[in-house]
Amino acid sequence: MKAAVLREFGKPLVIEDIQIDAPKAGEVKIKLSACAICHSDIIAMSGAWGGSLPTVYGHEAAGVVTEVGAGVTKVQAGDPVVVTLLRSCGTCFYCAQGQPHICEGDFPLYHETRLHDAAGNAVNQGIKVAGFAEYAVVEQSQIVKISDNVPMESASLLACGVITGLGAVVNTADIKPNSSVAVIGCGGVGLNSIQGAHLAGAQPLIGIDLLDNKLAAAKEFGATHTINPSTADVVEGVKALTSGRGADYVFVAVGSTKAMEQGLQLIRPGGSLVLVGMTASGQTMSFEPVNFSFYSQHIMGSNMGSTRLNIDIPKLVELYEEGRLKLDELITKRYKLEDINEAIEAVENGEALRNVIVFD
């Protein structure tokens, strides 16, 4: 099969012929139809999180099951599925607490790879999927069967960008109707935080970004107001829209410590800052703890939108089929695998909400 392989951090991906093993017990092989470009892949490919090479990255995918390993019961060959990075055992402490997104279970795929190059050398499966390839083998808990009514390019977005942004609002923060919400960063993840807040009845709902095209998209996804920090004072703007207090919730959907520190200035007493974007390892932010104590404020981290795959993705598919969840509108452009470096560059330059690799 063809795959886009990274052999040196910070360098372009190389299209190679890769061998993929049959799925082992509890695993599923999928012929991928689409895989979106996520900023987490770009961060990982820069070497900011460490790791070993060569590696096939890509983790926001959808496709059709072609083969199942022993003991697989949730899907069969021919089923259309969303393919995610989330693995869960269903029995560990966190799974029992309803937090499968931080499962502590162990799986063979944490220690083995199903990919090899032409010489038989191991190729790593990046971010637990290796979706920049024509096929993938993943643990069965990583997939969810979906309706045939969802186009595969749109379905792939459910694997990360949608559940991460929207889930941060409706799962992690569990905002209530009429909450005031500000979202810093109106890219693929931030727009889903905005549409999650819109679905939850947030008012006002403020999108914040340096790019006017993304602020225009924020309005389309439900923002009632937008602020461009390059032309307006963000703190004054948010306070003006929230009776001078600040927002009930601020979601930071970019991996920037500067943006996160700015978010601290936008929450009201008793309010919450929710960190959604992923920074490089080792980066830190600073704040005065006394203010958080005195004003009873909160900081929350949100990993993959605190998603429960088998509950949340079917609900999102239902919302899409009802016309209440925007997926198609998130796609900026579709690319062939051979053009993946061009697709990545467009994302890095801020030209795309979500670029998607579409396989034949």
C-alpha cells in the first residue's frame, strides 16, 4: 500500500510502498477513504513531542472495514467507520469512571507496529492510527460504525477536530444555556467549540482570531460576535459584551501559551478557562494563583473533548443528519495522498479550516 512516511523531523513526508500486517486479536483493518490534516500531526512531525522515526502520521480518519481479528464483535467487513486515536479497555479505573479518553489499559499496539517498509524494517504508527496511508490496523475500541449517509470526508472530521472542540464545551465544561463563552482560535477545533456552544445555547458567543477569514467562519458556525486582536483590545471587547465581568467560559483552541495566558484575562470571577489546544512539550504558562483563589476561578484541561466514542459519535451523526451539525462546511480542500505536503503547508499558513486527504 502507499503511505506518507516521515523519516526526518521537520522534513516533508515521503510517499512509499509499505507492508501492513493482518489484524491480530481485538484489532481491525480498515481501507481508508479519507484522513484530515490536524495540527497535532504537524506538531508531532516537527519533533515537538519527541518519538521515533520512520513514522506514518495521520489520526483523523474514516473508511470501510476489510478484515477483523479474533474476538472482534462490534464491526464486520463492509462496515463504514470513523477511525480515532482513542483506545479504551472498558475495565480500568478511568473507563469505570466514564472517562475512557484517559484509559490506562495496555494494548499490543502500544508496543508493536503493523507497518513495515520494503526491507522489512518497522515503521511506527503515529498518534495510534497512521492514517496517512491507504490502510490502517487499529484496536477495535478506536472505531465507531456510522451511517452510510455521512460522506467519508466529512465523517473523518468526527475522529478528532469535531469531538475535541465540541466535546470540550458539552462534555468537559458542560456549559449551561445562556452562558457567556469566548473561543480563542477559530480553526477546525475552535469552530467546533463555537458550534458546540451554539448548540448548548451560549449567549454571547465570541470568536477570537487574528485572521478575518476565520472570524467570518466563526459567524457561520454560530458566533454572535468576533474580535480580531490585531485591530481591537480583546479584554475590553469581551468585558464590553459581558456586562464588564468577563466570560463564564473561555476555550483556548490553539496550542499557544500566549493565547492561554490571554484567556486568563477574559474569564469572570467564578469563571473557567478550558485548555483545548496542544502545545509542544516543555512549554509553560504563568499566572498569579492568588487571583484564582480570591476570584474562585478554574482552569480545566480537555483531552479529545472527554469523548465517549460509542455515545458521542452516534449523537453527532444524528445531529448532522438533522442538519444541525456542520461537517461539510469545515472542509477547505481535498487532496490526493501524493499532494499531502501541499495540504500540510496550507494548514500551517492558516489557509485552511480542514484539508482532507481523499483516497481512491
